[in-house]
Amino acid sequence: MPKPGDVVQMSGIYRVTHDNNHTQPHDVTCVAGKKFPRCRGCEEPQFTLANPAQHVETHRLFKKKKVT
């Protein structure tokens, strides 16, 4: 299970569960290649992929064409 500081492997909506009942679980969007963030209120939030999605900028139908 990914933890803060790990690189996001798959873009999508992640369910975040915080430790010690810091706050209620909630959903966030994470982008592949970026790092899972740290929480300001607890040590080790857990990220679970709820809905994978490809970032629009990396989708083959939306990529900018290379100028040659």
C-alpha cells in the first residue's frame, strides 16, 4: 500500500485513511509520477486506489503533436 513519499504509479482517485481517527477517510486525485503527499495532522495516511484514470495530458488522443 503506498505511503507518503512514494511515487504514484497510476493516476486516479485515491481513498485516504488517516491514522488515529485524525479525520474521516476522503478521496483525492493523485497523478502518476508525482509523490504521495504527507499529512499535516498525522504520520502515515494510507492511500488506496479507488478509481484509476489516465491523466488527460498523457492520453494518446490529447497529447500534443510533435513538430518536425
